[in-house]
Amino acid sequence: MQPNDAPIGVFDSGLGGLTVLQAIRSRLPSESTVYLGDSARIPYGPKSADTIQRYSRESAAFLAGQGVKVIVVACNTATSLALEDVRDESGLPVLGVIEPGAEAAASASAGGRIGVIGTIGTIASGAYDTAIRRLRADAVVLAKACPLFVPLVEEGWTEGEVARLTAEAYLRPLLEDGMDTLVLACTHYPLLADLLQEVVGPDVRLVSSAQATAGALRNLLGEEGLAAPPEATAEAHYFVTDEAARFSQLAKRLLGERVKNLARVSVDSTV
Ligand code: DGL
């Protein structure tokens, strides 16, 4: 197989990275993809850096073994804590979600008061603050961990009273601090976008790194000379590390279509 025909590898701690995969597939329709959801070990958000780094290396090794030409780390927590580990392990071009998300936020924000919401790991790493302030020195980053959002999305509670009250409690301090832009710095949060927009009001711009990442991937493939020929027939393969049936149900809700080519694998090097 020519390198250009090889698939793009995408991994996340579970199904949330499908928001990134979906953006990639609609922006780059000729590209084949291999998605790995580490569903046996989700959540990554509250775990320590060395654990996330081991998990990410194992995912990278699995995707490299599938013959992918580039790896997209679709998980914000893994991007924050393990991007270099994925590069070392795979020896492939690697793209995370933080740089593209930070770029989109820095250019979308009128007044430079940028809210960033994510998992405990992402927020504690300070990776978004660093990336945003590198692009825009005058920016004030208002960061907030929102650990209850991932389980709400996994349960399908993306609207209704519980989700609304949770969002209000998390976002009130950022609104009081004058936030004008809000970065959804977690794979799951785009599924709460409608509710979050209602809670923050129409004057706050919501930025999702999924779309920005797909754009950055297109540029990366161009720079590396790795883009698939436009006439290529794209295939999508999915792997999960826990039961496929539950992933399949949730994925259908998220992608709006049934996931084909789905298999369960183990990537854990310690067993
Ligand atoms: N994928 C994770 C992220 O984007 C959210 C889910 C988790 O905690 O594993 O940070």
C-alpha cells in the first residue's frame, strides 16, 4: 500500500473522540480511518499523568501496527499529557486537539477573555493556557474543570434540568469574570453545545476543537505529502477495548449511523 492510501489513526479514551472523527470524515472524505476507543479504561480525565502516558503509548503502538500514516490524538486529556509519548512510540506525524482548539479560540475571541472547560487532567496540565497565550499574549484564560459533564453525556443527559443546573454551576464564575469565548476542551462537550450556548447566552462564542483539528489535519497531510488521492474510496474501521455492543449503541446516537467494521481488542501491554 502506498503511504498516501494508508488510513488515518485516531484514538480517544472512549467514544467521545467520534466527534473529532466525524469532523475529519466530513472534511476529508477520501481519507480512510482507523478509530481506537480505549473504552475499558475510560475515564482518562481524573487519572495521573504517568497512567495517561502509558495508555497513550499503548494506543499509539496499536494504531502504528494497523499501518496508519498519521495519528490524531482525539482526547484532550491525552493531548495535554502525552503528545510527545505518542510521537516517540509511533515515529509518525502526530496531531493533538489542543493547538487547533487554541488557535480557533485565539482568533474567535474579541476581547481575549477565553474560558476553557475540560477534564481535571486537561485543566490541571495548563496546556490550553500555554497554547492560547503563546498565540495571544494579551489573553486571559479562565479555566475550569467540569468532571460531571462526561458522565452526563455518557448517560445521554445532554438536556434537561440536571444538565442545565450542572452547567450553570460550572459556568457562572466564568461568566462573572467576563468570558467572551468558551473552548469545549473535551471530546464529549460538543454534545452539550446547545445547552451550553443557552446557559452562556448568545454573546459568548463557543469553540470546539473537533472542527479546528480536522482543518489542521488537512494542512498536515498536505505538508507531509500524505493526502489520499481524491478518487480514493474511504473505509472506516473501529476498535474498542471493552464490549463492542455498548460502544455501538452510543456511537449510533453520536454519529447518527450504525458503526460497521467494529472489533474488540486488547492494547494493554501489562496483561
Ligand atoms: N476524552 C476525554 C477528553 O477529551 C474525556 C473522557 C475521559 O475522561 O476519558 O479529555
